[in-house]
Amino acid sequence: MHDQSTAHAQPGPATWIRVLILLTIATVLEVLTYALESTLGALTAPILIVFAIVKFVLVVAYYMHLKFDNRILTGIFAWGMLIAISIFAAMAALYHIYGQPLLTP
């Protein structure tokens, strides 16, 4: 049972359609970014990472209902994303410094 004082209104169909449209646009832009990889060069990976973060935030905020839950839960997800990005950046920097390929047999 839910207490009326802690209950919140769920988003309506218009919100879900907006989120769907934003996710679709982000996916199309990701595919276009990959298709233009030869033109974008070194910018391809950072652009794709930004799109991945945007899509992650939208999915977590709306489909996992974190936008409507306690802020501590949002903080836990944000902290996890920050740690993942930090580890990725550190590993990429190390591989760049030492000139090693990302995958070795």
C-alpha cells in the first residue's frame, strides 16, 4: 500500500512518446556518427560516448523511474556511471601512453 503523501504522479503518454523520440534520435545520430567515422576521425569515440551517456540517463531516469524516486537512488546510479567512465578513461590513457592495442591475444 502506498501512502498518499509519498505517492507521485506517473508520466503520461506524451512524456513516454517524447522519451521514445529522443532515444530514437540519439540512436540515429549514433549510427550516422559511425557511418561518418572516416570523416570524424578521432572525434568518433567521444561523440559515441556522449550519446551513450545521454541514452543511459534517459533510460534510467524514465524507464527505471529514478526521476520519480528518492534522490539517493539517482546518486547511486550516477556514482556507478562516474566510476565506469573514470575506469574507461584511465585504461584508454594507459593504452595510449604505452602504445598497446586495446585487445591483445
